[in-house]
Amino acid sequence: MTADFARRQFLTATATAFGALSLSGCMTRGAPKIAGYGELVSDPNGLLDLPEGFTYRLLSSLGDAMSDGGTVPDKADGMGCVPLPGGELALVRNHELIPTDGAGGNIPNGYDKAAGQFVLPGGTTTLVLDADTLEAKREFRSLAGTIRNCSGGVTPWGSWLTCEEYVSEAKDIAPDKLGRDHGWVFEVPAGATGLVDAQPLKAMGRFNHEAACVDPQTGLVYLTEDRGDSVLYRFAPKVPGDLAKGGQLQAMRIVGLSDTRNWDAVSMPVGKSYAVEWVPLDNVEAPQDDLRKRAADMGCSIFSRGEGIHMGVDELFVCSTNGGAAKFGQVFKLVPGRGVAPDRFELFFESESQHQFNYGDNLTVGPNGHLIVCEDQYTPIVDNHLRGITPDGKAYDFGRLRMQTELAGGCFSPDGKWFFVNAYSPTRTIAITGPWMG
């Protein structure tokens, strides 16, 4: 794939996804450091090393005053960028907070309260920027009362799907009795001006959610689950674009392959294409938190810790944190048939070295068609990077975080100029620009 063609693919995908709003080896196919932007340059400010020619801006930090009277909360995770009318961009940002975490000020209302007293701090904030200058216009709480909002995904109709990576029932103690069940997906319009009415999309299933993406041609929503024995889900809405109307949750079965993890033996080689089927699931509100187990019993394929998922034009990519023979992580590619051909699925990349990537988490597609993967290492001392992967499966370094925390929420502006990313804790939201290839 040429760089020009890859860039056209990226811009076409962006235009499709945001058009409505605009009108209103062991297992690797390449060695690292041969297809990227060159060596990383040490950041004199000690925040983020980038290649020569790239720069960053710090947009938002833990404790900054917000326009609604609160302060920026901690644990910034998944994030999406959506254009707004009037030349503005909305960054809708998850905060993976649990009931004992600080909320960044008093929250007047939200989905749930602990012991009926205080609104749970999990949810989202929205940072609105001038699209040309990145000047912050306003910043505010947009969803509250949830637990461990990990990742999610942008919709073609201009909203952010935020997902709870936490499954509990109202009877559970965390640390005080909860008022409602948790483990849902919530929708936050990018154009919201304050706290939205938090309504769980229960037909999309109750499980340990991670991320979501929407195929703009079909309206189908693909969902990952962060567990070592997870499955890949697909939600077929009754009304595309109106998820609250309900629909059918399904799980993926790879024909002839029950386990993608390659832990005990290499059962799924890189580049081999498989046909897939989608198995309808029932009782998706799953009071026993057993959706993945029931799916596996029906022959659906197992993944290790499904994480980021991102839709391109004709394919979507899925990250598995610790899958693979070396357990450093995998990236899969799903090509949806969209009613014309069978869906096809393959292992696109499997890291055989911590220098390719080590525990990939969120991922997105760059303006040149390359993937950018955020690392979230599980070691006492972390050295988390932004890792690039070329369209032909070669890995390289794109950035190195100098903080002792994970990278998360990577996403591009619609014009491909800016790459936004979070440092998890203490919260930092960063914008990167430079000489993108293509």
C-alpha cells in the first residue's frame, strides 16, 4: 500500500464517519525501527520523547480548573475526537475512576450513587478546542455515576460510546452499597454542554467492557472485553444510529479455530485469513457475568484481554494485551463482508519482543494508514511507548512516555494533523503534530 493511497483511505474513513456532523517470524512480519520516523529525541521537559520534527502541546492536566466549576479528574483513559459546528473539536475523555477516587469536585447528578449519598466519580469529561489553534474553549463533566470507564469509541453520528470495565450488582459493596448494576455502555453526545442523562445501553450487554467501534456503512458496533478468556462481540442495532432502540448482541466464532491466544501452541499464524460467523446471544444483561463463558460453550473463539478496537474504511483492528506466544500482545484485523461477502478475520501482528510492543492497549489508525498502539505495561517500573505498525506489519517506535503511567486514548483530529493522547495518572492530555508520512 502506498503512502498516498493509505492517506486517502484514512481521510475517506474520517469523512464517512463524521460527514453527518460536518453537514450540521515467531509471529511478526517485520523488524522494528525500519519504517518509522527515526530515532526518538529526548524531551527536555521530561514528558514525551518524539521523533525529530514532531512537537506536542499539553492541553489539560489533573487539577486544572474546568468551566463547570470542577477540576480535571484523574485516570484519563480512552478518548475520542469529534468535530463540532463553528470550527471546534470535542475531545470526550474517559476517567477510569472507582468509588473511592476523587471526583474533581461535587457532581450534582449521575447514573449511580454509593450508599445513596454521593455520585460515583467515574464517567467522562469533554474538552472543546478551537480546531485551528487548539485553544481550549470550555471543559466540563459530561457523564458521571459510573465505574471504571476504560475505553470506548466514536460513532458516525457524533457521539462517544463510553464503556464500564467493571461488572457489579446493586447488592455489591464498593466500598458502600451501590444503587444500580454496572458493566454497561453509555452514550455521550459530543455536542453536550454539561452532564448528560446517563442511560445504560443494556441491549449491548453487561460484561467487562473495554472498547467499541462502529462500521459507518452498516451501523454495526464491535465491542471488546478485557478478560483473559474474552470473546469479540458485535451489536446489530434495530435502528442503525439509534442504539437506545435495542438490537441483537452476537459473539464471533472463527471457523475452525477456538482459541486465538497462541499460548500453548501457534494455532493462528500471522496473515492467515479465516471465515467467521456471528452467534446470537441471549440473556445479555448477564446477572451471573457469564456472557463470554456461554459464548465459548457455543463455539465462539477466545481472546486474551481484548483492548482497543478501531474502524478504518474496509477493515477494523483489534488489540489483545497479552496474547501471543511471547505474551507481549497481538493485533487482529477483521474485514466485514457487509452483506456482500463473508466476514474474514486474521492475526495481523503478534509482538515477539518488548521492543515491538509490550502490552498494547488502545490503538488507532494514523493519517498514513499506520497503526499507533498505546502501551500499558504491567511491571513495577514501566517504560511505556507509542508504537507504530505499518500497513505491512512492521513495528517501530513513535513516542516514549517519561512518566510512570500508561498511555491511552490515542485518536486523530479529522484532518489528520493532530494526534491526541492521554497519560493516565496524573491526567495529562497531549496533542502531537509533525511531518506525518503521506
